[in-house]
Amino acid sequence: MRSLRVITLGCSKNTVDTERLLSCLDGVYQIIPEDDPAPVDIQLINTCGFIGDAKEESLQAVFSAVEKKKAGEIGTLIVFGCLSQRYMSQLPDLIPEVDGWFGARDSGPLVKALGGNPAEPYRRHRTDSRAYAYMKISEGCDRRCAYCAIPMIRGPHKSVPMEDLVAEARLLAASGVRELILIAQDTTFYGLDLYRRRSLAELIRRLSEVDGIEWIRIHYSYPADFPEDVLDEMAANPKVCKYLDIPLQHISDKVLRMMRRQVDGAWTRALVRKLRERVPGVALRTTMIVGHPGEGKRDFAELLDFVREARFERLGAFMYSEEEGTFGAENYRDRISRKEKRARLDELMSVQKDISLTFNQSRVATFERVLVDDVLDGTLVCRSSLESPDVDGEIIVRYEPILFDGVPASALRGKFIDVKITGCDDYDLVAEPVKR
């Protein structure tokens, strides 16, 4: 049996794509883990093509693989995903050493080229054994934000049928998954194409009925036309984390209009107030873009004031990246220097650092139910319902002795435990186990 390895770059959506691809190759190839440097017969790279830094990372991974192919460590090299989709007309000539190029929408042809077997869309070959899993509930996007290349890479919005997602959840739960993290280009759009209505709340209810699933977390929710029945579900359903990832991008009316976000500053402020009123204790995560064309000093100052006012528990930020083919690249001039963008990013994150520290300090001496993500020597790496993996902080639990409530610590990975928060820094918390 020939060996095959996939290196996955970019976002969690790409991880799901890789796992679905590998489910079609089970039994056909010996699947080599991504972090195993052993020589392989076939090397695949799932690329990202969203913004400049991600494109550069993907290209460097391809060039590195080309060198390994020349050294005889890789037999066949195949590249697929977003970067391939976006630059299919250029990349084959630029890097002729690659044996095959497939786009983000070419899963069928790629499986066929590899001699795989089409599998049910809900089947996945897990690439790790963690107790959480990302669930991609739709593909593509019908929005036309000025800065975003996703619609031309991934195509129009297309929801995954609800019955397929429930079947996927059952298989994931049977494999030990306890937390589902719902992802899409826009999770709030879910169901409009299939059911002629926004169906995210209904999907959440059905997923929460799956035995073994304890937490359901929502990411990538577009603010315009936010479905309020999702808030009712979040407030009432104990399996839905009181956590919402809702990228707002800015607060200035001028910048939001130029971004084509379909909302203004007043509407955005009202939405944040509504989220906190309807779901008491909710942890809000958002992202902001600094240095967008048209962002003057007053617009940036307004953004800083808004962040201080809203006090988001989690916030990430990016410097504007002009992407060819987007409305912004074709209609606006990127006049703000990279140095100025970096200065604004640093200032914004300095404001958020203080907010994050204050939030963490408010949790000291409280009790939390946490999920153990990893077990290290003398340390459990955990999260509560208020932290999402990869993007938020962690709760570090130090324990003694080797037995924890009568259970070996090594067996706690993927389990829920009760802890007391004893300390914190800007982003992480420290806790001790609660003895029963």
C-alpha cells in the first residue's frame, strides 16, 4: 500500500476539507500523519489563499516540498485548496515540479485522480484525537465585502443538509468528540438555500440531541440580519456555549460603508447591547481590520473608543491586505503605509490586552467546568465554555499526585473536570482541581 500525507494550511475549514478527503482514501493508502517527516509516495498540500501572509506561507510550503521531491523524499506532489483555486492559471507555470493542481472546489476530481472511493459527505478521517471537532455547516459565501476574496475562491453559499450534519455529529461523538465548533464563511446564513429560512437555531437544537455531544460553539457569524432565535437557543439550551464569534471588522460608518458590510455603527452598537442583554454572561469574540482604505485618524480613534466601550472578552485584529480581484482592490487605493497599519494594530491590541486582563481577573476565585484538551507532565491544558481552541487563552491546571479524583491523570484527556480559578495573566488562567 502506497503512503500518503496531507499538510493542511490556513483555517479550520481546510482541516475539515482534509479530513473529508482522507475518508475517501481510507484503505487505498497508508495515511502518514502530517507531523511525521518520513518519506512518502504522495504528498498533498491543502493551501490557503485568503490574504498575503497566508499565501506566502502556502507558497513556502510548496517550495519546501519541491526540494524534498528533488531529494527523493517525496514521490508525487499534489497541491489543492484555496491558493490553487485562486491562481490556477499561473501556478503550474510558476512551479512546474508540482505533479497536480486542484482547486478548493475540486474534491471530486482529486479523489478520482488519487483512485479513492467517494464517501458519504458526513464521513471524516480524523487527523487528531482531540475531544473537539470543527463542523463545516456550509460552503461559500453570497456576501460581497469589499476586502474579501472568499466568494471568488469558494463560490456561492451552499448549506450542508441538516441530516448529513446530524449523521456527522453522531460519528464524531462515537469517536470521542464532546464539543462541536460550527464553522462556515457565514454561519447565520445556514439553511437559506435549502429551507428558504435561516435554520441555524434548528440545526443547533438537533445537534444538541446527539448523545455524547456536551458543548456546541458558534463561530463566524455575520452581524447583518443576525437570526435572533439563535440567541434564544444560546440562552436556554445548556449544551450551547454562551460564546459567540461575530466578526464586526470596524465601527466607523464611513469604513463600514466602504467595506460593504451592510450595517452602520449605530446598528453594530445596538447588536452588541442586544447580545449581552439576551444572553447574560455571553463571551463575545470579534475581529477588526485596521488600515482599511478610508480609515482616517478619527475613524481609528472611534474604533478604539468602541472597543473600550464594548469590552469584548476576545478580540483579534488584522492589517488590511489588498487582494486582487476584490471590490476594494478595484475601487480604492491602499494609501496607508504598512508601518502605520502596524502601529494601529499594536495600539488596538494594547487596548484589548488590558480588557482581557480585567476579564480574566474577574474570574479568579470562581469555579469552572472545563474540558481537558491535553495532559502534560504535571499539567492539564483545559478550556471552559468561554474559550475556543486555537484562538483564545487556556486554563492551566497543575495537579498532584498522579491520581486525580481516583483517575490517572493520563486518562483525563477529553474529559470534563471541575476547577477553581486561582490566577491569571493577560490571556491565560491558572486553576486547581476541585476535590470531591
